[in-house]
Amino acid sequence: MTVVSASNDAHLGKNMGFLRGTNLSGWLVGMLLGGLSHDLYGFTFTLIAFGLLSLFAAPFGFLSQRSLNLIKAIPSDITFIRTDLRIMLCGFAIGMVGFGLMVSTLGLVLREKVGISTSFFGHTIGVATLTGMVLAVRWVLDSVGSPLLGAVADRMGRKRSTPVLFALGAMAMAFSSLSFGPSCMIGGVFVVFFCETLLGITIPARAGQQGPKAVASYATAFDFGSALGPLIGWTIAQFELPTNLIFITGGIFYGLGAFASKP
């Protein structure tokens, strides 16, 4: 809401991209420093250090709200999502597919496609290494690429591009579900990651323009989808159903997201 209140419409996507990028970079740095500090200094020191860091940041939260034009009413030209149900469906689809279903089961799907190892530029690498490399592209897109992709969303038009991104992601997952080999499947996954990053910028931005209630609806649905996605993916694996069904399931929810995000 702070980013929305401090941005003009022409640069809202870019600024949301900066928020997303710095936020996810903080996740990575926090996990690295937290693990390192725990091994070197112990749990108590780490907990106190991070608590003091949070306390140090508290005044910046207050300062960030000064001189902002806080949103008090929904602008009359906002027609992106008319009901909380539609924005919740969009948030659920993003969380369930990108942060739950795809990430949690990617190693399983790759192992089925390539076995325990594969050749990469003349070198043999394990499937766990390959999975880490593919996921690394996702985190680079989210952390480093978000500001650039947010600016692209501003140029494309956030309202117009959102259903297109959902539809493109659904088609990429449908393509990945076909038996064209691991390279084609990984290419489809990269397209989904690209769409996921852009959707994670455009939809919160549009929700923020509608006010705190819409943002809360989006965040709740996103978290629920992120929690439910791994359960859906691993239930498919538990019952020994074809792993292609993982991509098909994700494509269905992205298709629903395309419908829900239509102006």
C-alpha cells in the first residue's frame, strides 16, 4: 500500500518490481545469514540479532508513511477486479502454481524426465543440481529482474497484460505436460516463471489501487495457494498418477486466473 500511495500510475509496476525484488533478496540473504549465524554463534544470538535488526527498522516504517497521499476511495476508472472473489482467485492461482505446485515438485518431475543424472555441456550433473539450476533462474528473475519486468508491465499496460500472462503461462504448462523431452519441459517452466514474476507485480499493484481490503484478500488467497500447492502436487505423486497431471492442474488454475482477471 505504501508503494501504491507513493507512485504515479505510469511507474507503479516498476516500483512494485523494486519492492518484490528487494523483498525476495531479503529472503535469500536472511536465510543465508541466519544459517551461518546459527552455526557460528548459536540460536540465541541469532534470534536476538535479528530481533534488534527488526527493531532498528521500525522507525523507517513510520517515516515511510509521512507525506503520502493515502488511498481513501477506489478511483472510478479502476475496473480490473470487481469482486473480492475474483482477486482471491488470481492470488490463489499465483501462489498455488508458482510458489507451491511447481517449486515443490520440480525435482520429482525432472527425475522422471532425465533420471538421476544428465549431460550438461559435456559434463554429467545430478538431477538435484539440475533442479537447483532451474530454480536459481526463478530467483534471479524475482530478485534482480523484477524492477525491469515491472517497467515492462507499465509499458504493456497492467490491466491489458494480466489475462495475457495467465493465458501464456497456462499454454506453457500445457506444452510442458507433453512428451517433448526435458529441454522443452524446462523451457516451458522458464516461461511460467517469467509469467509468474510479472503477475506477482501487476496483480498486487492493481489490488493496491483498490485499497487495503483488496490487498488483504489477495495476500490471504496467495498464502493459501502457496500452502495448498505442494499438497496437491505430492498427492498426485502419492497416488502414482502421471506427473504430467501436475502441469495440467497448474494450467487449469492459470486459465481460471485469465478469466478472473479480465477487465
